[in-house]
Amino acid sequence: MSKRASVKMVAETANAKKPKHWSRGLVESINDPETIVKKTNNIVVINDKYPKAKIHYLVLPEDNINSIYKLNSSHVRLLEEFGKLYEEIKAEHKDHNLRAGFHAVPSMQRLHMHIISTDMISPCLKTKIHWNSFTTKFFLPYQDVLEELKENGTIKKITNEQHKSLMSSPLKCNQCDHISKNMPQLKEHLISHVK
Ligand code: AMP
Ligand code: ZN
């Protein structure tokens, strides 16, 4: 083996052993055939690995766009395609009430849109942060993000104070006016909405 080839092999082995950061999990999942639900030329829909409701998908671009805050006017078409996939998925789940949107402060890398059913019944829904991230203004509805991008060519970030205040909002039911004292009580209450 040439010296150059052996240096390359050593580098590749070192890279393979390097632990991948958890926040890159979605980038790996979009290449995992077991996780992929739908695929177009430039968009992948995957199952959320820790679903927070009966239906929970993530829609991601193949392009390396990190978040909604990296979007500009040139991405309007891409976001409209997200919408087409959302419509397709809604048509496939007529028995569920679905919502689509983005977390104002995402934890995972690569732009991703949540498509999630309003039942919010799932063993993975455990914390107040989980709940408030989908049921308060922390969840930016797809249509609002698309409109903001069309109008301003950019998406405005929320402040740290807004973030803190949204996360500490009371545990208000997303289907009625009930406010629960804690997560076990809320989870029990959600069952009462199942027809
Ligand atoms: P967020 O970044 O807060 O908008 O949400 C990230 C979402 O990714 C959460 O709903 C997680 O349950 C989900 N998730 C975390 N890791 C993975 C993974 N490796 N594959 C698929 N979904 C994931
Ligand atoms: Zn309720």
C-alpha cells in the first residue's frame, strides 16, 4: 500500500470511531431506509424516533440547511413542497387531526418540520417541556413560517425571555380549557378526549 493510501485509511478509521454528536441524529435517520416514510428528489419524511403523539413525522430537506433561521426567499419553493407533502400525509390520515410546524428553538440539526397528531398520546411524551414545545407559541405553524418567509425573506428568532416564558406556561390542554397540575394528570386527561 502506498504511504498516501495508508494515511487515508488511518484517517478514515479514526473518523469511523469518532462518536457522532446526538444533535446530528436526524441527518443519520434520513439515510436509514427503516425510518424513511416518503422521499422526493429533495425532501425526506421520516418517523420521529421518540413520537410525542400517535402520528409524528419529521420533514427534512436533503440540502444541508440547518434550521428555519437559515431560510431565505430562495427557499420558498422548498417550503411549499413541504406543504404538498403535509397535504398528502393529511389525506392518508383522515382519521387523525394533524398539525405541521417548527420548534422556535430546535434541538436537532438540519431543518425539520414536525407533522404531529393533536391526540398527544404517547409514552415518549414525558415532560412539561415536551408538552409546551408543541402546544404553545413555541410551535410555529407551517403556514405562518411560509407567510413570514414570503413577506420578509427571513424568519425572526424568539428572545431568551420568550423561550423561558413559553416553556414555563401552565399545562393547558390542547383540546379544551382544562389545566393540569402535572404531567401524569395531563396524560390521564388527554385520554378523556379519545373517541
Ligand atoms: P426539535 O429539534 O426540538 O424540533 O425536535 C427534534 C425531534 O427529533 C424530536 O421530536 C425527537 O423525538 C426527534 N428525534 C431525535 N433523535 C432522532 C433520530 N435519531 N431520528 C428521528 N427522530 C429523532
Ligand atoms: Zn382537554
